[in-house]
Amino acid sequence: MNLLLSELFDIVEKQKDDTDRCNLLAQNNNDLVRTYLNLNYNPQVKWLLPEGSPPYKKEVDKPIGYEQTTLQNELKRLYIFFDERQNLKPMKRESLFISMLEGLHHSEADLLCLVKEKNLIKKYPSITEQIVRMVFPNLLPPKVKQSKKKPKEKKWWSF
């Protein structure tokens, strides 16, 4: 039986140290894991959905295995939520996202909402960008160093 991505991330989160977390992520190096970590930590990915949690019906009583779909199955459809070339009206894109969420197990729907907000660290504080860069060195674009110099303040009395 395959684990849901949310189950895998829960296991990674419970590891005692970063070495164990890295090893576990490396053992589960697949398209699913890489895609969702990339969507969360890649600053170049811009979701074409409104900010915040969408209004969807969450069925918390439904056990794992009884969901209509999984994040693995939805990988092939994800592009419609951040590819501007898709000729979708915003309302249609939002309704497709909500129907996707409603078909997922509630734990995966929560995870997808966190990834959309680039806030995976809220639920999984141990799965940091640094760990992702260590395990998958070519997954994310290079970090852009920000200048630490403050812009020179113009004082009213100096001409």
C-alpha cells in the first residue's frame, strides 16, 4: 500500500534529527514528493488562485483509502492552477481546485492548501527549505542573495 503524501510528511516530521529526515525524503525521492516540495519552496511558482483557504466541504470522518482521488493522481492536473497559458476563467479554476480538494482525503487537502500558500512549514516545521535543498540539490532555483545594505537615507537637512 502506498502512503499518502500527508502520511509520509507526518513520518518525516516525527524523525529525531535532520539526518533521519533527509534519509527518509531521499528514500522517497519521486515525482510526487519533489513536485509538492518544489511548489512550496520555489519562489518562481505563482499560483493563480486567491490567497487563503478556499471554502470546501471537508469530510474528516472519511478514513484513508476511501477518498475519490489522491495528490499522486492529481499531479497531472496541477498545472492548471499556475500555468497562465491555460485559457480558464478565474471562477472555473477556483471551482476545479475546490472539487479537487473535496475529492482528496482531508489530510491531503490540508497539505495542498498549505503548499498553495507556500506555508508547508506551518504544519511540518522540520521540512525546511534547507533540508529540501540538501536532499534535492537541483530541485529549487539558486537562492538570490538580498543586499543587506540599507538604502542611504536622505536627510532633509543635507543638500
